[in-house]
Amino acid sequence: MHQAPDRRLSLLLAMGPGVADRLLADRHRARLAALFRTDPRLVAHDLAAPAPDAAAALAGADVLLTCWGAPELTAEVLASAPRLRAVVHAAGSVKHHITQACWDRGITVTSVAAANALPVAEFTLAAVLFAGKRVLPTARRYARLRAAHDWHAEFDGAGNYRRTVGVIGASRIGRRVIELLRPFDLRILLHDPYVDDAEAAVLGVERTGLDDLCARADIVTVHAPQVPATRHMIGARQLALMADGTTLINTSRGSLVDEDALLPELIAGRLDAVLDVTEPEVPPAGSPLYDLPNVLLTPHIAGSLGGELHRLADRALDELERFAAGLPFADPVRPTDLEKSA
């Protein structure tokens, strides 16, 4: 009795060392194995010079499941993957591994950036509310005093009632931040050149220019993409426009803020900052950012961390299930999207 041929499509995992073990639980691997011809334990870290088992899998792959540290899909790599038709990225930006050769070949691409936006927005919400309440300077001052104190007198202007929050960038994350801030008694300003007044009204925000936002907001949170036009978009002029005590939150990319201009403002104590990203990614060991009492510095953890990676895997598998069924991706990435996204 002949066994029916396995007509399932073929899948290969391609991502950085150790990433798959954090991304995929046993239930994810079981779901992959049910949908595709794949070895869910085989992960290609290098596609330019892959190991023999990865090379064989690449040659027959219809789809790649990628994540952080995915190898670049150059024309040379694609020449070794004649059947490849799609890439499902279980993370945010695809700019690091999707090349023009992928678009030229007509490969369809999807990303779970919407899922990765959720924890960043949650981190930002916490940072905004803590900033309005002056939690960081209060806690640091309390640690120094270790005694009773008239906190109402010292932080007379603190609190989140009718504070003004400036959101820079109506990205996925920026929009989610706006949504999370909606239940609170806050005024929300938005700067985004792609949003008009009608859309701003739908979002429930006031659209304004960057300089005006910086001058009026008590808290400024950055969610614009990293593109050439946004490099150092928060520079000396914008920082000078911010009122004393303004908090700058950056969970986007370090390059969007001119740190040479920011540092003097922080050292002087005129501004506060919550920085989850910096330029360089890890500040030098001697950087004042580590020790300044008015700075909360975190090591790029606002995005998916720990168990939150399983949300990324769930969303990626939803897209893979659509692909296996011959359906279009629910959230495709197009070349034009990359001009205004991270």
C-alpha cells in the first residue's frame, strides 16, 4: 500500500543563535510541524554559508520564519532558495534582513510588528504616568533624605490631571500609546507629517508641529521611525523649547535624539528622561546616563521580553497558517511601507 505524498509546503527557521528557544514553546513547534514539512529544531543562523542540513532545507523552502538576528536575504542567498515565496518575520522591523532582491523576486513578506508594539506602548504608558507623578525624582530624593518631608510643597506641580503629553509619530506604537492614554485626564498633542486634521480628530488628539509640541508638552514621547529624515529630530532647538521639568521618553531609536544636546540639559537637571534606547545602543561605561538621578535608563527592554515573545510566535503562526491555506497575509509588509516605518 503506497503512502500518499506529503503535499505540505516546506518551512525553514532562520534567526539568531538562541532566539528560537526563547520564541517558540513546544506548542508552537507542534503547530509548525502540523502545518509544514519542517524540522522545528533546525535553525539557520547563516544563509550565506549554511551548514549542510540548513543548505538542503533552504533549497526546498517555500517560506522562512525569521526573527531577531535573521541573516540577510541577499540575491546570492535567494539563488540558493529557488522555491522561496514568502518570509514571515516574528518580530518588528524587516529592514535588517529583507533586501531589494526579495522585492525584485516578488517574495511576499509579513511582520508581527503590531504584536511587538503592544509591550512598547504599555512601557510608555507606565513611563508617562510615572513621569506625571514625578515618581523618579521623588523616589531618588526620598532615598537620600530617609526622613519625613513635605512632598506636597516640593512637588506642588506634579500629578497627571490635565497634563499635556506630546506624542511624536503616529506609528503602530504611537497609535497604541494614544489609545492607552485615552481613559486618563490628559491632553494629547501629536506630531506626524502623514496625519491630517481629520485623522487627528478620529484619534482624539491635537495635531501640531514638532516645535510647538515640544514647547507645550509636559511629557514628550518619541515613536517615529528611524529614517534619514528623523535623525536627531529632537535636537538642541527642540530641547531648548521644552519647559523646565519636562520628561523626554524615547522607546524608538537612539538616533532620533541628539544626545550631545540632551546630556547638558539632563546634567543641569532642567529636563528628565526615560531612555530605553540610546546611540550607541549601549552607552560607554563612563556615560553620565547611568548615574543621573533624573534619568531612567533601560537596556532596550520596552519591546517583547520573556513570555511576551510567545505572543509574537502566536501571531507569526497565524500568518503561516494563512499562507499554508493559500490565503494572503493579514498584515503584509510592502516596500513603500519601509519609507515611513522602523
